[in-house]
Amino acid sequence: MLERADLLVAEATARRTQTNETGRAAVLLPFVAAFARDEPVHAIDLGASAGLNLCLDRFAYRYVTPGPDGVRETRLGAGPVDMVCEWRGDGPPAGAIPMIASRTGIDLHPVDVTDADQAAWLEALVWPEHAHRRERLRAAIDVRRGMDVAMIAGDAAALLAEVEAGLPAGPLVIWHTVALYQAPAEVHTELDVVIADLSRRRRVLRLGMEPVVGMPDTQVRVGPSFDRGRLAATAHAHGRWVAPAYP
């Protein structure tokens, strides 16, 4: 390792840290499904990296809930990407996999998973001891390569209205996972204004999963503004568990 230190430093300096933790799809799924009901939704991922989570309807999920009478288990979906998530709530997380009408990822520097070098960089960002995450990432990349996903390079606040205007009629889900906490306050304000405006034209769910200062775990919030949104759940940052919040 030390004899290659100069190469490693040069590689890391030239690239950006753009993880694409597919385990977060298990956190998103119940809330997307509850919003979608039986209607296909247009999905937009802000800070999408490679857009892997835009394929959440093609993954297999196993939600487990330990209890005094044993472990309750809910299985949803099918596919080569196997998600195991502890559901810390009452009842099943969802009744069905949501239908996705279109998939759009917006990122300042999208990752092209058809490029072996860029896909290898995503793998390099997985902690070395997390072999299961690495295998799951590889499976998700294979799924993503076969999906029709529009990846757009640019600032989400500047592009979101244009992207929405080009979509057919139908409900819209806009999500972001452990991405926008890095954005300055003015970007949050601009996004809030744009999403509030979109909500006047069609049914929109904004679903944010972000770290919040002073909170030990990521928060899942819904509403036109993440900062002022309603708490829907707390969750492990890699999607190992999710605890829904009840009114």
C-alpha cells in the first residue's frame, strides 16, 4: 500500500466522494409506496450519484421486526439486490412495490455506471470491511445498467422545474438521501421555493433522508421543505433499520 501512496493520493484528489448506498432504498420504499398507492409515480433523485436508488422497484426487500413472539417478516419485490432492514414499527411497512413511471437523477457530477472505471470508484468508497455492502452495490450496478434512467448534470435547484415540465402527467416523488446536508442554506431555500411551486401543479411528495445537527441518526422528513418538514421516521444512515414516527 505504501509503495502506491502517491498514486492513491492522486486518484483521491482527482475524484469526488459520491457514495450510492443502496440500503437507503429500504428506507425510501414504504413512504414512496404509501404516497403512490396504485398510481405510477415519476421519481426524481437529487444528488443521485449513479442513480442506483431510482431502481428501488427492482430490488428485493426483507423487513424484519423482532418481538416477544419471535421475528415478524415482510417480503416485498424480487431481484438480485437483496435488502434486509429492521422495521421498528407496527404492522407491515408496505403492501406492494410502487410503480415507477419515469426515473431522473440530478447531480452536479453524475456517475456513469457503464464506465468500468467510474463504477470501480463507487466500490472503492465502500469501507473495506463491509463486504456485504460491496456485493450489494455490484448487484445494484448490474440492475442500473439495464434501466432507462435520465441522468442530468447540474444544480438541482436550477434544473428541477425544467425537468418537471418535461414529464407527462402524474404524481411526482422527489427524494434526496444523505446529500443535501452538504449544500449551503441558499440552495435549500431555492429548492423549497421550486418544490412548493411544483406542488401547485401536480401531486408531489418530497422525501428527504438527511443527517441533522444534534440528532444521532438520519431523519426522514416529508413536506415541500426538508428543514420545516414533518418527521416521518428516523433511520440508520445505511438503511439497516428504520423507525417510523407516528402522530
